[in-house]
Amino acid sequence: MMMMLMQEMMMLMMDNHMYGKQIVVQVQKQNYRYEKRRATNELLSVLKDPSIVIIADWLKVRGSLRSWTKLWCVLKPGILLLYKSHKAKVSNCCNL
């Protein structure tokens, strides 16, 4: 895909010397959008895949001065997910 975009850019530059810089900017925008879409899809696939978990355990968090709350935490590559209970993660995991 990337090679095709580069070839397309070179052909357009040969045809239009005057508009070369504008074409380069357009191709750069297309490449940026493509990479952004690819990274988003990769992140979503990691979130939706239940088998990729680094660690999952209970964590006590201080809510106020004297109260503590237990939260179920799941650490995945690049993200920490917090749930109120261990069962809650099954029902509403990755509702994006």
C-alpha cells in the first residue's frame, strides 16, 4: 500500500512540476491518515483480544480519607483497565 502511494506521488510529480509541493503534501496527509487508521485498528484488536493480558488482580484504592475501594485491574499492552468487580469485565469489556 505504501509503495503504491509513493509510485503514485512520483508519477504525479513528473506530470506537474508546478504543483509538486502540493502533491507531496497531499500524499503525506494520505500516509498520515493510513498510519493513524492502522494504529487505531491495532489498538482495538489488542483491546478486543481477551488472551493478551499481562496481569490481572485486585487493587485497593483510597476513595476518601478513611475509605478504601477494591477494583479489579487488568493490565494489557499500553492500557490499564479498571472494573468494579471481577464479573463486570466479562459483561462490558471493550464497549467502544
